[in-house]
Amino acid sequence: MNTDQRNPGTDNIAGRGQASGDSRPMGIGQAFREIRNGIVVMWWGFFDWVAVVSWKALLLVSFLGLILVGGIFKLPTFTSLVIVSAFIIKVVAGGKRRAERAADEATKRAETEQLERTVLEARMEALQAQIEPHFLFNTLGSIDQLIQTDPPRASRMQQSLIRYLRSAMPQMRDGSRPTLGQQVNLCSAFLEIMGMRMEGRLQPVLIVPEGLKSAIFPSMMLQTLVENAIKHGLEPKPEGGKLEIAAEIADGRLAVHVSDTGVGFMPKGEAGVGLANIRERLKVLYNGRAELIITVLPAGGTCATITVPYQVAPATPPA
Amino acid sequence: MQPQPAPTAVVADDERLMRDQIISRLKDAWPELVIVGEAGNGREAVAMVQGLEPDIVFLDISMPEMNGIDAARALAGRVHVVFVTAHDEYAISAFEHGAVDYLLKPSEPERVALTCQRLRERLSQKPDPMSGLLAQLSQRLGAGGVKPREYLRWVQASVGAAIRMIPTGEILFFRAEDKYTRVQTQRFEALIRKPIKELIDELDPDEFWQIHRSTVVRVDAIEQVSRNLRGNQVVHVKGSDEKLEVSRSFNHLFKQM
């Protein structure tokens, strides 16, 4: 109604003279449309209610309706028509409608859960992806020294550092699901750097079949295991030792091992933050279908194994 | 007047490149200083200083065998110490107010020159015993000194032929069985030789409770406590069907709030 009164004014301002005559029939049309929309909404509301309400409640409401509307307003035919159609709707559409609504709700809940999982995983991944300042400063120091004494090696080390930083910084990753190949690549950059710094005290060995590099494997977990093996296994040992990364398929699952010949695992102390993070992330990502196992090697040293369901990353289309 | 003997130093760092760097910086800043030895770990550094008796030792803080702080403690009062570190926030704040100097890796030539300047002035004096600083450092870095009590965070147990490290957070309960103690997790069970009596001393009392002579349960794994037909309390654990009886002497653990 408001629009009708205001229309002439606004038309004048806009300078559209011809509109003032049309405004009344347009308003009636609009009102009809609104009433129709209202009826449609009411009808679907009624429909939903009938479909979901229990038979007992429906019978009670019908009975009351028959007395009130049919008796007091003297509209028994209309009321019984409504009641009969309500019963037909209930019989025909009840189950389906209810199932649809339950499915809708379940989907919404699943979407929220999925979103929560994604957020949680992103947060924990960021935590895991933190680059150790110690590592960065010591590496920069080594490069600085090599620039004076052995520039080609300095350049190689710097390139490894760039390769490492590119894949280790979360904001530098491209968002696609990480593959084992990418993770091994990141670790090999790290091992090249540590190998140059620790010299003979670190002997890295990589046994990862080419065919497994396309398998999906969570980011930064392998890196944490490798860092642990160096920091807690090999660095505390004056003569150092071997660090081996190996991957295999066992019982349809992908198992990735990081083993070292270092000083062995300390059952006390707080060395386990990175490992606890891996465990939590595996739980969130795979819901109990993945695990991290730490074993003590008979010859001394430690082996950490991450087992995840074997999935191959979809081939990336050429950019 | 007698000519002063040339000052001498030992440099200790587990990475050769870092030793090389400090040595080349020192050469520029203090050409008269003679580097008489290089050590790859704390123990070597201590032996070298005791054998060669240099005026100065440059000690990396994180080294295998013995860290820089423990090495400094062993050498306190014998030699002038300069600590070298890449990034130890706690250590740096401890040095800021101390009488002992430090260098950051990678080191800037101007900073090394300043350290050399200070060392030249200090050489005529007796080396600082560093007692206050070392105590502070060990406390902050958790090295040596009085440590807070450490509890088991991992249990080493045999699963089949392998020896596994099981994080205590995954263990539901321990139960004494004949000669062994059974370690139960949600996924598997493992055996250890350590009896419950010894185990309980090593476990964090906030994490694990003994509820029976032969049973220790992880508190967070407890789902509910009920009573069985004989009126005894029984603990139900998340992820296991086994019901664990609480003996009378441990009833107080589950008193009504």
C-alpha cells in the first residue's frame, strides 16, 4: 500500500511521467502475487507439518478442527475436505518427506563436521610446519662460511634451502592433496642440507619406489620424523649414523618408515610433541584407519612407521 | 720487559663449518690470537682445555656427549668462556646481564670484534667462575642441575617379535598377569616384564591411578564406575570391554562428590 502513495513523487523526481497511471494496476498485481506467495508458503508449511506430525496428533487436531471450525463456523464440508486431504498427504508423502528432512539435516551436520575437521587439521598442520629457527640460522651460517671457502657448494646448499623453504612454508603450498613424492622431495632437500652440515655424521638412505610417489600422504609428517631422527637420534651421537626413509605397500596400506642408528629413544622427557601432533592429525584425517608406530631396533636406534590407507592422487591436468 | 705470550683459544662446535666460520672471523678481528684446538663435542672440549690450557674457549651450547653449559661448568674458573648459539632465547636473556660473553650464529664481524675487545681487557684478570649464570642457564635449558621429576611418557613393550614404544596417552590400563604385566591399548595388547609395584613409581600420578594390587588405569580412559553384585566398585574403560575391579583400599579414589 505504501508504494502506491509514494509512487507519484518518486516518479516525478525520476522524471518518468508515464509511470504514474500504471502504478495502481501494478500494485494490485503485486498484492495478488504476495497473497499467492503467502498461500504457497502456508500450504508447504501445512504440508511439512502434516508429513512430520504423528498420527495421534493429526487425529486430535482433526477432531478439534471438526468441532471448532465445522461446528462453530458452520463449515463442516470444508473442514472434512481439509481433513481428508491431510490424511491422504500423510499416507502418500509422510515417509518420503520425513526421510528427506532427516537427510537434509544429516547432510548439514556432516558438512559442519567436515568443515570442523578441515579447520582443525589446517591448524595442526600449521603447527607442525613451523620451521625451527635453530635450523635456519645454522644453515645460513654454514652458507655464509661456504661462500668464502667453497662458493659452488655454498650455491648448492642455498638451492637446497630454497627448495626446502618452498615446500615447508604452509603459505607456499598449492592446496592440492600432498603426495608421498612431494614429502620425500622436501625431506631430501632437508637431508642434503643436514648432510653438508653434519658431514660424515649423517648418512641418508632413500628407498622409495618410484611407483609409490603418487600416493597421497599427509604433509609435514615425514619431515617431523626425519627431524626427530636427526635431533634425538643422530646429533647426540658423536660418530653419527645412518638415516633411512623407506616406503612399501603392506596389506593394501601405505607404510612409510624412518629409521636411524642413533642413540635410541628416551622413554622419559618431552621429546614427543611432534609425534603426538602426528597421532592427532592421523586421527582427524583418517578416523582410526591410520597409525604411527615407534619401534626399537634390535641393533640400537629407532624406527618410526606411519601407515595410511593407500590412495593415489588424481593426475593433475596440465596448467 | 718480557714480551707477552700470544693469547690462545679452543673452538668447540659439532659442525665443522660453524667452527671454520668463527675461526675465520677471529682471524680478522684478532690476528694475534692462536687457535690451538678444535673440538666436535663438549667432552672433547673439556679434555682439550685441560690438556692445552688456552686462555679462551668458544663453546657452542648444543653439542653431543656434553652440552656447552655442562662443559663450561667443568671448566669454570680455569678459562675465559664465550658461549656460541644459533637461537636460544632463554640463554640470550641470561647472557644480557652476565659477566660472560656470547656470540650469535651466524656471527657478524663487528660483533666478533666487540667480543675480542672485551676479551683483551679481561685476559689480565682471573676467569669468572660463572656460578650464578650457569645455574640459571641449566635451569632454563633443562640441562643438569636439579631437574623436576620426570615420569614415563613412553612404555617400551614387546608386541609379537617387535619392541614398540607406546605413548602413555594410548594406554588404557596395565594389569598384572603371572610373570608379566599386560599393557592394554584400544588396538592391541603388549607385555612388559616390569611388575606393577615398580611401574607405579615411574608413572605420573596425575595420569595413572592404581585401583587394585594388580591394576593401574589411565584416569582419562575411565568411562564410568559402577558396582557389581558383590557390591564392589568396577571401573569401565573407554575402548575395552574388560571391567576392572577396585579393591577396598582404593575405594576412596571414587568417592561420591
